[in-house]
Amino acid sequence: MIKWFEKHNKISWTITVAIGLIIFYFSSLSFEKTPKLGGTGTNTIIYHIIIFFLLTFFLLISLVKGKNKDSISLAIILSFTYSLLDEFHQYFVPGRSSSFSDVLLDSIGVFFSFILYSVSLKIRPQYR
């Protein structure tokens, strides 16, 4: 399936941009100020890891396309930068705050995506 997305690069780019927009949309939602309950909810943890896993995975597919392995670093840097910008953006949204722990959770998703995509590159037959 990964090869299919690499071959149909416009679709993988469309999914990548859509995920970025989804992240921005959810980051823009305001919440009524509530006292911090000490800790992060399970749903929030899962959201951060999964959404940045997907963003990075499709960004890797879009940039690397199974061939341009030099672009792996660029995809990781872009995903991490987007995570930082997302938290910076949330600082200005009423009822929201920036959190370094969210960046760490996003980084876990980025890391797992990198591992999965790298393994997929290693185990597939090489093109000649």
C-alpha cells in the first residue's frame, strides 16, 4: 500500500495537507478556561501520537517516494517544526495553552512513523 501512495504522489500530498489542516483546526478550537486537573487525558495523548504519526508518515511518503532517502531528515524536521508551531499557535487561542509535553507526545508519533517507514524501505525489494 505504501508503494501505491508513493506512485500516486498527488494523493499522498493531499492527505498530508489535509492532516495538517485538521491539526490546525483542532488547535484553533477554544475551550472554556478550567483549572488544570494535573495531567493529560488519555484521549489527548492518543490524539497527539496518532495525528503526528499520520502527518509524518504521509509527509515521508510524499517527500521520499521510496527513492529519495535524503528527504527523510527534511520530513522529520518539518513534522517537529509543525508541532512547535502548533503549540505556539495554541498559546494565542482563548482557553488553550502551550505545552511542552504535547510536543513530546507529537515527537513520539514522529519517531514511530520514521521507524515504520524506514523499516518498509529496508524490507522492500530494491528497484534497478
